[in-house]
Amino acid sequence: MTLYQGEKIMKSAILFTSTGPILIVTSFESFEDPKFLHILAIKGIDKCICFELFTQTVQARYGNHFNIVCDDLQETDDLRVVDIDGPHILSMFDFNEFGPPLFITVPQETTTL
């Protein structure tokens, strides 16, 4: 589900948060990386359900918008929001395209990394 562009790793996921789904792309190798969790905490996300998607599928569906969002994605420790429109996100993907759910609770101490 990971896309490699040169040395850059890109993973995509839908995060179901308390305010609705968001579509993200990240250069973190794991959605459980403490630095990734720290970024979620900074964005006000303390709990979510994460479903990984094939990054190639996200790229194909979002086209140039995806490329613009990822244009200067850092090789490590970066997270970008591709879409925040829940109904739009859900219309773009079938549930059978979702990876298994990952239930994320950001530890309180993560906010102070």
C-alpha cells in the first residue's frame, strides 16, 4: 500500500476522527510511529480509526491535486491532508479498498514530544 518515489516513502489512509473522515498522505513508515502520533496530537486528533489505502489508488483518483499536495512532502516525518470533505472522500473509495482498521489512541505524553 506504500508508494515509493525515489527515496521517498508515501503511505495514504483515511482517518475517521471525531469530526469526520480525512484523507492523508505521509512519509512515516508506520501509522503508530510516536512522531506521527505527535503530529496527530498537534492537529487535535487524539483518537481515530485508520484505514490504509493504496497510495497509487489515491494518486489516480485525486490526480493533480494529489501531486500538488505531495510536491514538497519531506522524505521523513511529514504528513499532508489531501481531503477533509467526508462525503467526497467516501464517494471516491469502496469499502473493499480499505485496509484493515487500526484503532489509534494518541498517548497523552505524545503531545509533548
